[in-house]
Amino acid sequence: MNAFTYQPHPARVIFGAGALSQLPAEIERLGARRALVLCTPGQVQAAERVASLLGDRAAGIFAQAVMHVPVETARQAREEARRLGADCAVAVGGGSTTGLGKASPWTAACRSWPFRRPTPAAR
């Protein structure tokens, strides 16, 4: 067996009804100022809701997340973040947007906020 060291990043989970309303405060807590909201083309309406909640803290929406995050998509997201002055990202949706947030070389203050709608059984 090969030796290795694993040091996970600390995680913070905020869960429950109304948890999304805490997003602006979480961005501030992380020391970030403007978030680029990431989503797939089919999640634009949810991303607009998040951007509206963020108000002035929303730098814009990047609605080009796709599965398996092509390198070119990550580069485009990084360029859009740079162009808009974003210093963090918010991932709206599931794996594709969270993956884009991880694949894009953001600034050190960047974090992703996965936002998932409850399944019908969970409502």
C-alpha cells in the first residue's frame, strides 16, 4: 500500500427551511464580496432567484455548467468571474454546477453553495 496524507477542507453545512436566506451572510463570513452564480442552462430561473437574494453581492450568472466540466467551460467561467469582479462562486443545482465551482481556479476566498430543491417526497 502506498503511503499518503489526506487533509479534508473544513465544511460548514446549513440545512433547513429558510437556509438559503443565510447565503448573503455566509458570503460575508467567508470574506468574499461578489459571487458569480453558477448554473446549467435549465437552472437559470433558480439562479436568478439566488442572484436576487444576493442583491449587490451577485456579480452575475454563468449558465453554462455541464456534466464532467470540460476544461474550456472552466476557463470561460474563470474569465467571466474575472470580467465581473467576482471573488467567489455560488453553485445552484447539483453535481454539474458544484463540479464547475471546484474545477474553476477561483480566488482563495471562493466557495460553492449547492442549492437543491426538495424532492416531492421531502416537501
